[in-house]
Amino acid sequence: MSPKPYTNSCRLRSEYFTRYIFKIFSNFHSRREVAFDEPHVKEGHLFTAQDLRWKRQRFVINPTFSSTKLKKMSPLINHSIEALMTKLTEQYQLGEPFDIYTFLKRFTMDTIWSCGFGLDTDMQNNPNDPYLIQSQRVFSPEYCLMAVGYETTSTALAYVSYVLATHPNEQLKLQEHIDSHFHPNTDNDIPTYEAILKMEYLDMFIREGLHMYPIVPVVINRQSTEDFHIRNVRTIPAGTIVTVDIYSVHFDPDL
């Protein structure tokens, strides 16, 4: 902690962050206001909404990611995965290096448009698809889910792909684990939602990838809603923006 008095923002060491910010939600449920937001955007945007408005939006959006909804979306996701695997196979057969991130971004946007808006854009086969081009410019509240999910998901996939490519032993171990839980038959050679849930090592691998390469290391911040005292440290005044150092949290050996 800095010995200087707080002004309008501060950084918390990892132990204080985990001990206070998450566990005492009532004191730190507001977010930093984004300066360039228009008033109507600030009120409706999940990532800048405050207090009860944020709570209501979170309540409305949460069911979108329930296990039942995800299970129903599986056929759409699998359709996009099949298109991705076809493109990667084609690139592999060319025998030349290629940027997998480009294909992962198209795959992610294709999946979001399909699951979120019911549109089959086929943008993986058409990199000049107007949906793909325009989607990268969209940041209005109603498309917030798409804009945020696009970059974070594709980047996470790129990082775990990098880890697989640079750690062949882990790649083999993960493949063997998946094969032990997946038994294709003549009717269906795609893993079911239930089968994927049983792949514990796959889940561990992806989580560790996000641990090593956090996607949004500086985004998490909270604004104190009232004066809050940290024992043996000092008082954080109401209205102070507390920014979380994600890298310190992820690489702290004591956590």
C-alpha cells in the first residue's frame, strides 16, 4: 500500500483483495464510471451500471449461461466447431505456418451470432462477411454481450492453443483424457454436453491457461460505496476506485 493519502483511486495487494473486495460485496459493488460513455449508455450498460440497476441486469443475464441453456445451444456451437476444424485441417494440409488467432476470432464471432442472435453467417468461410467486419465496431449496450464475448473468448482459445503447441506432453495427456471420456459411434461422433462436463482434466487445463494468461488483467475494479477500514492498514474513503492487480493474484504463491 502507498504511504500517501488516497485521492480517488488505489491498488490493493492481493491478500487484501481476496479478503475484502469479494467477501464484503456490500461495500464494493459499484464500478468505475467510463468517461466516454453517453448518459443513456452508462445507465444501461452492464459494465458501467451502478447499484440496483447493475444488480437487476446481472439477474436478467445470468440465466443465459445456465446449464440448460448451454445444453440447448450445443448443436449450434458444434456446427461452428466443425467449420473451424475444417478450416484448420485445410491450413495444416498446406504445410505452411498460419495465424490460428485469425481463425479463432472468426469462429468465436460465428458462434456468438448463431447462439445469441439466431443468424448463420458462415463468416468462417467468408472473412469479408459484413457481420464480421461490422461486429468489431459494435459496442452499444444491446450488443455488449457480443462485443465482450468475442475478444475474451477468442483470446482465451488462442492462449490455450499456444500452451498445447509448446507443451506436447500436456497435449498428449489431455488428448488421452478426452479419449477416455468420449466414445464416438456411427450415429454421433461429437462429444455431448454431458460428456464434456465429465472431462475434469480438460476443465483444469483451461482454468490453468486462464491462470497463466489472464484475459482482462486490468479490468476488474470496484468503487467503495462507504468508508471502509482495513485493519492495520488504513481507511478507504467512500467513492475510492479500487483496482485489482490480477497478475499479482494469479501468481501469488500464498493464495
